[in-house]
Amino acid sequence: MARREDFSRIDFAAFGSRFATDSQALTVNWPNRKRRFPVVFQHLCTAHARSGFVMEASFQLDPEISPAEAEAQSLAAQEDHISTAFRQHARIWTKSEFDAHLARLAKAAGLLQVEEYGLPASGSMLRYDVMQFAHAMRLRDHIGATDAPLIFVMDGMLA
């Protein structure tokens, strides 16, 4: 598989340099100890337009760290006064940040309270803007240096 996934050997000028990136919202029936509830995750995928080969796929979940661990590490690092983009765990929603985000969304929508919604008990939801940037950087690594014009077609990809 590693040999097939070595994109550095591809001459994009000859083979075609168009890519399509799309994002889908996936509603997952995520269980916790009390009950199941729907959690919406984003899936981001980029394919080479001519071959259809998937260059990169990203899912908005880090299974290695829980929201509680992210919260504890964020508090221990005393990063609350630092802009989110410069924090050690900027890519992960902590529980308190996610709750505040939901409260702002509810207020903007004119709702009195937020419907029950939560982060997964195991694994952490990634911030979508950081995931998009990481996805683009992985594409850059896959494509490597080329003099060919690269054309990316993307949907709105707003979360």
C-alpha cells in the first residue's frame, strides 16, 4: 500500500492536477452510560478528479484523548488567556468551551436553552477550522513539489 500511496512520483502536469474536496455532516448515534444521543461529526475528503483516488480523508474525532483529559490538560497549561489558535490543544474542543459554544448558538437562534447535546465520552471532537487546515497540510505533503498548476474544487465547507 505504501508504494501505491507515494504521490511524490506522480507527474501531475501529465496525469492531471484537479482535485475535489467535499465535506459531509455525519450524525452518529453516540452512546454514553445513560443513553444514546446523536452527535454530528464532519468528514472531509479530497480525491484526485481524474483517477478518483482518495488523497486524504479526515474525520472530526481524536480517539486518543477524552474531553475531560483535554479540559484537565488545558487547565494545567493555564492557557485560558491565550488565543485558541496558539494553545497546545487548539484542535480539540474541551467540554467547557463546547458548552459555551452551544450556549452562543442557542442565544443567536433565540432559544431559551440548549437541547441536550454532548461530546463523546471517549475521544474528542476536533475544531473544524483546525481540521481543515491540517487536511490541507497533509494534502501538501502528499502532493509534494510540482510545477503543475493545482486546481482544487471545494464546497463551502463551513461548520
